[in-house]
Amino acid sequence: MAKRMKMYKKSLKLERKAVNMRLIEKILDEENIKISIHKVKANKGAPGIDKMSTSELEDYFNKHYDEIKASILNGSYKPWPVRRVYIPKPNGKLRPLGIPVVIDRVVEQAITNILNDIYDNSFSDYSFGFRESRNAHDAIYQVLEYLNNGYEWVIDMDIEKFFDRVNHDKLISILREKVNEKEVLHLIRQYLKSGVLEDGKLFDSEEGVPQGGPLSPVLANIYLDKLDKELETRRLHFVRYADDCNIFLSSSKAADRVMASISSWLKRKLYLDVNVTKTKVVRPSNSNFLGFNFYKTKDVWKAKPSNDSKKKLIAKLKTLLIRKRATAIPTKILFIKLNQVLRGWINYYRIGSMKVYLDELGQWLRHKIRVIILKRWKKPRRIFINLKRLNDIQKFNFKEEDFYKVANSRLGLYRQTGMNVVNYIISPAILSLKGKDMPGLIDPLKYYLESL
């Protein structure tokens, strides 16, 4: 009992200490730094311009923590410039990312932890991006609720180059409303102005929040929370995920009026422009939000993966299934990579309707795998023997002449593997078999149905 009382008093003491701590002290608290190191290591990620990897973080902070803390407190800490890289977007264009050095990522994460504690509860219920308690599925469910309540006109809003155009002075001004502590604001501004290194040239960053570090998501939400509050004040129905924002109305006339008004408000209040070619009023069936399209069955709106999302999946799978590359690696590795892509895609889109699509996808995928298998077998005699062996295992009634026709066919591999003999013998059941060193290829439709 005495021991429990002692622990309770210690807990109260720590809580009082936390309440009395200044924000900069909370950011630099050793426990917060340890948590931040763990998160940065868990996220892995490429090194910044100093080439240091995440595996070196703990040793570095054990040696230099006091030095880093002192430099932040006296205002002399200077983040390194971020390394510019580009990743492809679904529309074929490139998205710029800024990769901070891993030391700066830890400090950014430490700031992010504290800012999330301060702001998350005050964010809008209709903001879903970069929040621990919310995700893209929640956003899509909210969209469907609006549509099924009759708000069937959508303002599909595209903020032009949002992360590149955030006004630093405006962001600091917004932060000052809740974080009025000069050391914290100075540190955040230092990160905003750390610069970008691209092709050996250093560029100043006078505006924008570089994507790629832990700090940019929460700063984006803090900045765009002003938009959320304005939409709430106007009693508008909306869903926002990061800089993707859709507004739902019951008539096209109201949607046109709101689109013009909100575009003007963004320009005046947040110094942001909407992309006039992409921002438009559409019907839900023409809306593309977070990779989903929407369609109506009788009186109910439902979601499904967009055509762009499907094309992106097929492109990934085709890259893995290039014949020369796929036949050069063990089947186990090929199946592991294919399964990772399929599981990730299906888990994200599982709230959408896609039975027919996944059935067709499974058939296409298995056909491609059969092509690779026959290409590995190469010689007609090996093809004959292996088909006969699989036939005997599964107790099918194919005859030796059937295997001979396949093995000695002059058709190309793609047509050769389309024969009934190959389809039946190298069946979905055979491809999905798991062994000691074989994961088995998942059936996309079966995996989807099991996840419902």
C-alpha cells in the first residue's frame, strides 16, 4: 500500500511538472526525444544531405543531446537544408519532396508531438488527414453520408501547389494564437527557412512547407484549420484530407456561388490560389476523392476505386511481372512482392465495391504468372513432365497427348498458357498453396471478401 501511494505521489509530481513546463522544455524533454527517435526509426526513410542513416540516431543523441538542446534554447540551432527528390503523381507529373537530415527529423518529430497535443482536439471533425484518430476511410464514409443525405453537387477544390505556397508570416501568426513562445516560434521558422539543395545548388525557401519531414503535416493542418472554421461558420458540408477539400451542396447554383466565394476567401485570408482548371462543380459520379469514385445504385451512393487507381495498380504489377526480371528471381520473392502490392491496395480500397474488378484482375494476374512459369520450364520435355506431374497430384483426367500439344505448341507463351490444360492444372488452388519456402499467391477476390 505504501509503495502504491509513493508511486501515485510520483505520478502527480510528474504531471504537475509537465503542466508547469514551458513548451520548449516539453519539446526538448528527454522522454519526448526518445519517442521521436523511435518514430523516426520506425518510419525509416532515406538519408538527408549528410548521409546519416536512422540506425545512427541513438548513438548520436546520446553523445550530442546536451549540445543540441543548448543550441535550440539559445537560438543558434540551424537545421540543414532539405534534399530535393521527386516522386511520380497519378496524373504523370512529379511531386517535390524535401528530405531532412535524420537529426532534424527527430527535432521536427519532437515539435510535432507537442503541437499535436495542443491542436488535435480543436481541429474540425471534418478534417481527416495526418491525424492519429482518423484516416482516409473515415473521410470516404463522411462523403457517402453527405451524398446519401441529398448533397449531390460537389465542389472538387484543388489548392494550387499548397505545400509550396504556404505563407510563412501568416503561419507564424496563426501559431502565435496558441503557441506564443519565442523559442518555439523561432525554431519552427528556422525549419521553414532551412532551404533546399537540388542538383548541388542551394535554394532559399521564402514560402512553403517542404513535404517529406514529420513537421509539415501538422503545420498544414494548423494552417488549413482556418479554412475549416470558415466553412463551419457558413454551415457548409465538407470533407478535408490535407490539402484535398470537397464541399457538398444540394444545388448547382449554390455550389457555383460557394466556389467563387471560398476561392476569394482563400486568396484574401490565407494567400492561397485555387487551381482554376481543376477546381470545378461536379456530380459525385465525376468526383475523384482520395482515389475513389462514387456511383448510385437505386437510392444509395457507394464508393469504388477510381480508374486512375486501377491503372496505377496494374502499372505496379506489370513492372514486377516483366518476363526477364520475373524469371530471374525465385518464385518465393516474386510472390512476396506481388502479395505486398495486392494486400496494400485492397486494404486501402476495401471499403469500395470491386468484386467484378478483382475477379478480372485475379484472372489476368494468374495468366501472367503461368506465362512466367512456362518460360522458366523452357524445354518442351520439362513442360510435358511438370504438367503431367501436377495433373497426377490433382487427379484431373487430362491425357498425355494434351500435355504434348501444350509442350510442343508453336503459339507464343501468352496464347500457350491460355489453353484449358494449363488453366486447369496451374490452377488458383495450386498457385495459392503455401509451403515451407513458398508464401502462395493470394487470390485478390478471395482476400477482399475475407476482409469485409
